Amino acid sequence: MDLSVKIGTLQLRNPVLTASGTFGYGTEYADFVDFSRLGGIVVKGTTLHPREGNPYPRMAETPSGMLNAVGLQNKGARYFIDHIYPAICHLPTKIIVNVSGSSIDDYVAVARMLDELEHIPAIELNISCPNVKQGGMAFGVTPYGASSVVRAVRNAYSKTLIVKLSPNVTDIVSIARAVEEEGADGVSLINTLLGMAIDAERRRPILSTVTGGLSGPAVKPVALRMVWQVAQAVSIPVIGMGGICSATDAVEFLLAGATAVEIGTANFVDPSVSEKVADGIADYMARHNMEHVSDITML
């Protein structure tokens, strides 16, 4: 059986990746995961300048999921290149860097820096970030905003460009089409849904930022629907994510039209879940007499 998939020029041994923000830089999971059994790792969000993140508390458990408002805490792109990259560049899997920014210039600068790294074959643009030059509106909530950042990064970046789409929009299909037109090699979806939790006894929000991003099994039906819609509307590969906790969950996303999947919140419950999902996809293919993982897709 052939589980390999291709996104742009990025060749993955299987369609299972770990989602940004849930797997650190990979090294944190070294005692639990055989990296050679994963398609790839999407490392945590990287910005041009260091970010302290939001004040605590910034995580809250919710029914069938969790809220987070970490705020893209990281030490910046230069620190990543000088200190993190040397430690992960030879891991036996593909390393993809999630790129975030507060302006188009920020995105472009980070993309150019990462383009020079031999063992980083792809980046994932997080366009759910607030555009400080447009009053804080996220880049990814309008086709124009999404197009603007993808066009600029595409002109500066030569490798595989994946764009991570926000579900907090009216029409995710129009945004997916817009980034495809500007040269994206693939789209990943969904990012977290905007949510809120309140402590009834203390009579105040649990998160310091009041609202945060909802992830986990609770978002899966929404994620599946959006992946299905986008996969029918674009010709570039779709990477599905949102509440994947098992091989069955992953297969459902592949059936809906995804080329690959990312596993996020489930990593906090079972650090080896990604390996189990990859094995489970292979088992599903064997039971259904499939030769290639693309045979799963029903679209």
C-alpha cells in the first residue's frame, strides 16, 4: 500500500501531520513518538520578533474540547534559525514552519528567512492573525486580505506554501479560492473557532483575553463540513484538521476530500496518537483493498 501524498513539491511518506501549537518543535515529544512514522511536523507559530504571549490564564478545558489564548508565544524567527533549527533539521520527517505576523511585511520577512533553510521544505501561513495596519481585522477573514498576504509571500518564497484558513468567516470557500489564485500550493483548515468560557462562581471569564480558540472533538463536524466545501471548490490539496482523535476521524476527513490531515488537541491526551492514526489509515486501506491513500477520497 502507498500512503504517500504530495502537496506542491512537498512529498510526505503518509498523510498524517501534527498541528502547529500542539506539538512544540517536535523535540518535546521525542520520548513518545517515532518521527519516522509521521508524514511531518508543523512546528509552533513563528513570528518575526519575539512575543511573550497573553497573560495567564490562557487555556481552559471545555466539553469535548479546549479553549486557548496563548497568543503565539515564541522567541522570534532569528532565534528559531539559530537555536531550534539545528536541533530539528535532521529529524526523520518533514518539518513545516507555521508563520504568523501582524503585517504583510512581517510575513514576507519570515518567509524569506525560512526560504534559506535547506531542511524546511514548506511553510504554513497562519492568516488568522490581526492586521495591525487595518485596525486589528484578521488577514484571513476577507478574500482581499487573504490574497494580499499570500501574494506577497508567494513572491518572496520559493518552496511549498500552505495557507491555514480561519473558520470564523461567512464564506470560507471564497477565501480558499482567493489564496489558490495567488499561488498557494495547498490550504489547511480549520484553525480554531472563536469561543468563550465563564467561571460562574467567580462571575468572570476564565481566559485573561475573555475569548479564545476552541479546538478538539467539539469542532469536528464544522471542520468536516468546511473541508468538504473547500475540497470541491479548489484544485490544490486540502489538509484537514479539527477534532481528529482516531484513525476513523482521519479517514472521514480524507473521505470528505482532504489529501492529508493534521492532529492537534489529541496530542495533549495521547502523545502517540499520530502514529496510531497513520497505522489505522493503513489498516483501513487493507480492509477495503485500496492500493493508494488517495483511493479513500470519495469526491
